[in-house]
Amino acid sequence: MIRNKKSFGYILVSLFILSCQANKDQHSAADSFLPMQIGNLWYMNAQSYTEIKDTVRIDNKLFYQFYSLVGGDAGSTMYLRIDEHDKLIEGYPDSPLETYTRADFSAKKGDKFFTTGKKDENDNEVTVVQKSDDEITFSFDPIFHPNLKGHPTLVKYIKGKGWADQYQKIKINGVVYQN
């Protein structure tokens, strides 16, 4: 009988720890400008969506595999992670030392950074043009590109939901948001 009481106690403690961990993970998703969990989905329609499919280690760091279908016939895969400085980093399995900074969620309005720092045609000067507790917008200007300089692109994120495009459905950590 005592053994069963101990086992029951261990089960209760284990369930409590798992419950706290689940709450921590849910809290982390709500606090992130790009929540990352396998199965998260940003869905416009059957021909255009992005889904987190898997994880992979690149240079011993955990990245999430994002698969996008655009227009029903163009697919792409990117590998993203949020580092310890709250920067959204894109990595490449075939070039593990190459990275691309897609966002700096800790930056303030007016802050600037570069995507690669290489000062080549692929490097963008990024400016935080808007930031609140719930949203952040970045302006990407390819200032080293001879034809595209001065034609910035805006990318906006919503805390707890990720990209702020016109999605029909967003699924974050199993919770579905519909428009």
C-alpha cells in the first residue's frame, strides 16, 4: 500500500511538472513575434501557405524547417531560429556558416541592422519602422543592389501569430485563428 501511495505521488509530481512546462511553452508562443513549433501554419489558400514541417541542426543550433507553397506550383524551404539575442536567423544546411538576419525583435523603432553584413547585392539595410507591444514592422532596403536600392519592402509581425499577411487561417501550437 505504501508503495502505491509513493507511485501515485510521483505521478502527481510528474503531471504537475509537465503542466508547468506546457504552460511555459504556451506563454513563450504568445510572447514570440514568430512562434515556432512543428505544425504551425500560415494559410492563405490551398495554393499559398507556409507550414513548419520539421527541425534540423545547423552548426549545432536548432532550426525550424518552414515549407512554403506559393501560387500552387512554387515551393521553397527555409530554416529559421530565434537566437539568444531575440534575432530571427535564417540558416542553410549546405552552408552552415552562412546566416541571414531576418528580424531583430529586441530592436527599437528607428534601429538599423544589416541582413548579412557583406555589403553585397544580397545584403539589406533593415530599419525598424514601427514597434508596439504587439506588432513590429521592418523595412528591408537592398542598398547595395544597383537596381533595387531605394525600393524597400515591409515585413510585419504580430506577437503570438507571426507574419501579418492576410491569412484565412493561422495555426499556432494547435490553436486555430480564422479570419
